[in-house]
Amino acid sequence: MPEEVVMPYELRKHIAIANDMEIAPEIREQTIKHIARFGSYEALCALLDIACNTKASYSERDLALKVSRDVLKNSRKNDI
């Protein structure tokens, strides 16, 4: 059984904002960028979930996918 991952409060808060469809799209897009700054596995999973969310706008989904690529690139640089 996999270990339960404990997410930082700030990351959970940002994920909730990014997934709240009642909040203005501009704010959700800014929040997606903030999630990427965490640079963690949990942040990457959250970004990919947003990218797969059909309720999100195309631009939000595209942004989430773009910044998730950046998170992966940065994690590769840090592993070397």
C-alpha cells in the first residue's frame, strides 16, 4: 500500500482555487502558475489533473500542461 502523501496547506489551498470554476479565469491561471512554483511531485500531479479537467477552459488546461513540463524539466536538472 502506498504511503499517504501529506500536502502543504498552501499547495492544497492553491489547488482548491485552481479547481473552483466560480472564480475568475484570470485568477485561476495565476494560481496554476503558483502551483508550478512548488515544484514537487504533488504539484505536478495537481497540474496534470487540471490539464485533464474538461470543465476548465482550454487556456487553463494548456497552461497547466505547459507549466507541468517546466516542473519536469526543473526536476531533471536538480537530479543531475
